[in-house]
Amino acid sequence: MSHARQGASMTIWKYAIEIIPNRQELEMPTGAQIIHCRDDTEGWLNVWAIVEPENPKRPVGIYVRGTGHPLPDARYVGTAFQGVYVWHVFQESN
């Protein structure tokens, strides 16, 4: 996804994800690129993605892994800290 395309109505959306060991899916506009992750006070992780809202939505696979756990075959997004826990977030390729 090009961040400098002219005429595109790109924006940033926030999504909540669960801290679970399995693959989870987010419905995101085609071409969405997760750019940041962070924990919140409710026990969730949040990710922010650059999206083109008018693009059709499709499921995007997300993984959350703890330090020392096996890694998925997916793009690293970022790391978030929740107390003594450290979580690493990954996004499947578009």
C-alpha cells in the first residue's frame, strides 16, 4: 500500500484484538496495513491501521504471541506491554 497516493481517501482506524493463542480475524478494507499496537486498561490490545475506507472489506488474520512462543508466518507489527506480559502482534499478508 502506498502512503503517498494522490486522490486516495486514506485514514487510520483503530481495532481491538484479543490476547489469545489462536489466529483471529479482523474485517478490514482491502490493502489495510497495521502500523501500531498498544494495550489498554480494559485488558485488550489495540491496533491502528492505514485504510482506504471505500475499499471492500475482507478478513485479515492477526496473531498475538508472547515472548518465547513460536512465531507465525506473518509480518511483525509491533510489541505491547501489559504489566509483566509482553505481546508481539503479527498480520498475515494482504
